[in-house]
Amino acid sequence: MFKRMISFLLILSILVSYSAFALSNDKYSELKYNLVDELAKASGKSQESILKEHSQLLEDYVKVSKWEEQKTNEFKAKQIEDTNKLMSLVKLSTEDIKNLNNNLGLNQENHNQIQNYIYEVLN
């Protein structure tokens, strides 16, 4: 009897440890369980019944959240790429302004005003 109880407690502790590890590695689990908790409070049902009834809907919600995060990251990467392209254009424009300064006799003050305007437009 004592051995069975020890075995049961050992298995239970392993399962609890594994569950805690799995939840800590999945950032969407917290999102999912917060949603389950809110649904349970709103409907007056238990969290387990909400999970059973709406498991596919919850999985779809997590998939959509992951997809949104991926698209947001792609958009941010594209923004950074576009910003880098614009900054390279500004550098070219600055070089062109220096050439104009040399060729047309523009003074340094005009050059700085034009360069500042370009930076303001980009920001």
C-alpha cells in the first residue's frame, strides 16, 4: 500500500513537472488559459468543460494569434528594410548635394538646410 502511494505521488509529481515545463515553453498557453478562465467565469461553467466544448476554437484562436505575430514580424522586417533603403537614398542625396555644392557654388548653410529637410521628411 505504501509503495503504491509513493509510486502514485512520484508519477503525479512527474506529470506536474512536465505540465509546468510545457506551459512555460508555450507562450500561447497562457493566452489560451486566460481565455478559458474568462469564458468559464462568463458562462458559469468549469474550465474543464470549456476546454472540452471549445478545444478546436481555442486551438484556432492560438493559430490566429501566432499568424498575426508572424505577419507583424514580417511587416516590421519590411519596414526596417524600407527604412534602410531610404537612408541609403539620403546618403546618395547628401553626396549629390555635395556635388552640387562644388559645381554650383552652394554654401555649406544651404547644404545643411537641404540635408536637414531630407531627414525631416524621412522621419
